[in-house]
Amino acid sequence: MPITAYNQMAQTLRERILSAAWKPGRQLPTERALCDRFAVSRITVRRALQILEEEALVRRRQGRGTFVNARPARKIPIVNGNFSASVLRHAPDLKRSVPTMQWQAASAELAGMLGIPVGSRILFVRRLDILRRRPIAMDEVVLVGRYATGMSKRDFQAVPFEERWQARQRLALDYETQVIEAVPAAKPVTTWLQVPPGYTLLKETNVATLCGGLAAGLFTSFYRHEYYQFHSITRMRGQSLGIGKTNSKRRKTP
């Protein structure tokens, strides 16, 4: 993944905050001083500071400057469910491995979630996301067999994956359904993420659906809660409040 100038600057400032070289409450150098120190433009400085603010490491006060947050702890914000764009912005040094990739027959549970006959051919892939040698997320990908022909481990390591998957299979994904919940860790997730049984994880379940309503893939992700947080933006302009109405939101694949 690309490491931009503002990513590099954000990483340098992040390390100073997390190592306690810069204490909570400390004011960061001015934008002008940071421009001079890193030999970058003011736009680059502002983008780097915005990244740290989104990660809750700093707070910016209008007219006063930027300050280290009390008890700073880095979390990667997943904005509007777009994992790929968020990781490219906040963790471009993240590495993805594919320890498991095998063809299987769909169980009754998987067949029901994907709307395919029991025993249908599926491709099962387990991926592990590693940040600075520490596993921070794991996901299990299940693709319907006819939409997984010729896929390789290199394909599944890609960030973003969905774009590559669609290009390789000549698919047109329409939407994903998404469910996020907190769950206690159990095997084999405890082993892969190196957490004790019962440890609280964020679990995200997505079903990727084609135009026409056919399910093409199932993505079940487990995130270590101390590294991630989910952000969403809801547009309210022009909307009226309705009691008793149920809204459903379709999320475009990242």
C-alpha cells in the first residue's frame, strides 16, 4: 500500500504520542513549525493532523492549536463501513496474510446465508491483518464457487479486495448487508488474534450481493476492539422524522 508524505508525517507524530515522548495535554508545534521541520506543505501538515484527530490521539482547538489527548490510545476509524479506504488512510503499513485457502462443500448454515443449495462448491479463505507484528483483525471469506474461479492468495491479500475480486471475476456487486456486534472470543479466533477466551471482539458480518439479488460472498470479520472503531455519517438535511418508520441502508462494497 502507498505511503504518502502525510501518512509518513502522521506516523512520526503518532509514535511520539504513543511512546509518551509527548505527554497528554501538550501542545503540538504550530502548523508553520511543522512545515519547516518536515519540509512539507501546509496541506500535508493539515492532512496528517486530521488523521491523528480521527484516531482520537489529538484534539484541535480553533485559534489555540493542537493538543495531545488525555489517555491517548490509537484506534483505526472505519468510516461509513469502508474498511479499505480507512486502512489506506490510517494504517498503510498494515500487512495481510492468507494462512488458509481451500475449496469446501457449503454447510447448511453457509448455504442458508448465501441462498445456495447445501453442498454447493465454495471457496473458504482465512485472512489475518497484522500491524507492527501484532495481529489486529481476522476475517473468514466464503465465495460462491462460480464467482471464485482462478482466485489466488495474492488476490485475497489485496487492499482493497472487492475491486480486485470484481475485476477478476467480471462481477457487478450491487450492495452489502452489514451487521456489527460485540462477541466473546472463542476458538479458533483466540488463537489467530492471540487473545484469551471470552475477550471482547467486534464482529462484522457482510453478505455481498450482485445486481439481481444473488449473493456472491460472505465476509465475517473479527476486530480487536482496542485497535478499531466504527464511524458513520448520516445526512439529515431535507429528511423528516417519522415515528414507527424503519429505515434500511444499503452499503456499497469498499
